[in-house]
Amino acid sequence: MAVDRAAWIREIAHAPEALRPLARDRARELLDAILEGEVSGVESGAVLAAIRARGESLDETLGFVDALVPRVAQLALPHERSRPVVLPSYDGARRDANLTPLLALLLARYGVPVLVHGIDVAGGEAPGDAPGSRVGSAEILERLGVYPSRTAADAQARLERGSVAFLPTSVLAPSLAGLLAGTSLPGALAFGRSLAKLVAPFGGAGVRVVSVSRPDQLPRMRDLLASMRADALLLSGAEGEPFANPRRCPRIEQFRGGNVVRAVEADEEAAGYPAGLPSAADAEATAEWTAGALAGSRAVPEPILVEIGMLLEATREK
């Protein structure tokens, strides 16, 4: 079986122009074979880049998620606490400050357990693209005293305390981390990052914040969340991160069982970069500013407060 699957993938890799949308079960089989290492990283990257280039169908993405489910560490809902929030952080910041850590730590102030997952560059995980090109949440959180959990059990203990836990992809889903680290093809990297945002460490019982990089990606993600019957917040995040852009609050939709139950409309006009936010996007400046915001000496941007309000509602619903 492994030989047949490998030959099939090689055929796709060498003829991407002939690629056609796959049925859900075949998409699961394809990603199964890639994650099991049945073909080289170069061939895997070529296949995923080709799929990304022509656009994944709904059934394909659902099949890819099916392949990930048994490979994701499952966490239990924290006892006697609100439902946890899951913040996938894979895009990082290039231009403006990464405020995902601020979002996570403010939610924890309200007693909400928050799981942030993503690439831990400082911990030796390769991000796939050029080192230092993005400022990840792990770098900022470490400067604020939140160190990555090296086991799922450690993350679980932190969540039980109502704290923020950062779980590297290498711990949460090792095969996915290998996929992200094993290719430098932009299309394949974008494929892996998009898939990582759909991971459900609590079996779907947590509230995921699912962000897209561009507004035109929202309809497809909306269909996916509906098909998955997900409990989630959906927004066009700042540079793909799960926090609302301080320049302009995006439309934020809350899903419950795959249905949109409430939404906040986007600001009609974009404002300039709000005064008082970090002037640099590096980890040190962002962590210093975030500490000030947590201490009350810096104003938290209104769009992030709106997002927090929606998440507090979502986490208290049973």
C-alpha cells in the first residue's frame, strides 16, 4: 500500500497541471502518506504547493483535517472553568506589532484558559521560511514569563490554573511541525499554516479563533467552519494572526455548532496606526509595550476589546 501511495503522489508532483480536486477520502489518504514520510519533502512540497495554487476544494480540506485528527495531542477541558480559547499563531508579525500575546493574557485575566499554539523558533523549530522574517508569539510570551510547554501534560496543568499555555507545534502535532519545517515552497507553507489553524486540541469543545490573511478567503473558511460544525470566531486577522487589527476592526463572526450566532461589522474606514502602539515590531519592543498594557499604563486598542468581549460570551456558553 505504501508503495502505491508513494507512486501516486509522485505522479501528482510531476504533473501539477493535471491536478484535479480530490474526494474527501482521497485527500485524507494523500495527507496521510505525506505525513507518514512516504515521499520526499521536495515531492510533498510540490504537491501541496500545486494544490494551494489551484485552490483546495471544501472536500479536500475536510479530508486533510481528517488526516490530522489522530495526529493532534488531545487536551481535556479544564475543570470548573470556562471553555478554553485556542489561538493558532503561525503567521507572526512583519510590519506591525504581534498582539496575539496581549489577547491571550487579557483573556486569562478574566479566568479564561488560553492555549496558544505555533512555531517556537527560539526553541529550535524551523519555521520553513527565512529565520527572523516573522516575530512569533513564542518570542514575545517568553519575554513576558510564559515559556513554551514541552509536554501536553504541562500545557494541561497550566490550563487547569486558568493560565496561558504556549504549545509548540512539535508537541501538539509533530507530523504537522515536520511538514512546516520540511519545505520552503511558499504555497506548501501557506497550505500547512492554514491547516494548522483548523486543529482542534479539545476535540472541538474549545473556542477556536480562526483567522485568514485576506478578506477574500473568508467565504471558503466560513463554509469549512459550517461543515465542521465548529465553535469558533472567524476574522480577517492582522497579518493572519488571530487578533483584530488595531488599524481597523474587521468583521468578526461567532460560530456555534457551525452556525453564525452573532457578528460585529467591520469599521468602514481604516485609520492610521493608533498612537501609543509599539513603533517597532521586534519581540522586545512588543513585549515591553504589552507589559504596559497589562499594567494599565497603555491603552488596549478598541478592536481587541471588541474581540475579547465576543470571546468571553462564547466561552461562557455551554
